[in-house]
Amino acid sequence: MQENGEVHSGFGHWLIRTLATMVVLFVVSFLTPGFSIRGLWSYLIAAVIIGILDYLVERVMKVDASPFGRGLKGFVIAALILYSAQFVVPNMRVTWIGAILGALAIGIIDAIFPGRTM
């Protein structure tokens, strides 16, 4: 994958993206009502599951699943990914409102700190 003239591939890029997603999920779970994750392993599992769901959505539907990637469609898909992840991740609870607010918070964090989290 190439962004801004830099090549991003392999395990190192995946690891950095997963760790960044974990940090963003921590911030979102701290600030967002209706969105909670408890435990370090749950953050790690959530980051991996969200990354896999994001990848699958992009490959199958050809839609960028980032909250502000494709307007309303990307925002709704990001909220659905967050909501769906709770069914696989232990100690993760997300309400519909929490998923919407979480997608909004992730979009804002992505806008402030460049780099792709979701």
C-alpha cells in the first residue's frame, strides 16, 4: 500500500495500526457514553476485530469504512462495525447511540491526528 510516497506493508505497519486503534478505542471508551471496553486484552481483540471488519467491508463493498471517508455511508458503516464488534469481543458493550457517538469520536480523532485508524 502506498500513501504520500511511502510504502506501508507487512507486519510492522499492521502492528502500528493495531496499537493506534487500541489507543483510539481507549479514548473513545473513556469519553463516549454507551461505549465501554474493559481490560487490555479486550482492547487488543477489539482492535484486531475492527481492523478485520474494516478490511472486509472495503474489499467486498468497495467502500471506505472510515467515519468521514465516504460521508454518511462511511459514517453509518463505521458505526455498524463498532456495534457488531461487541458480539465477538469479551468485555465490550456498545449501544446504538454509543456506536454512533463512537464513530463520530473516531472520525474527529482521525481528523486531528492524521493516520488511518478505521
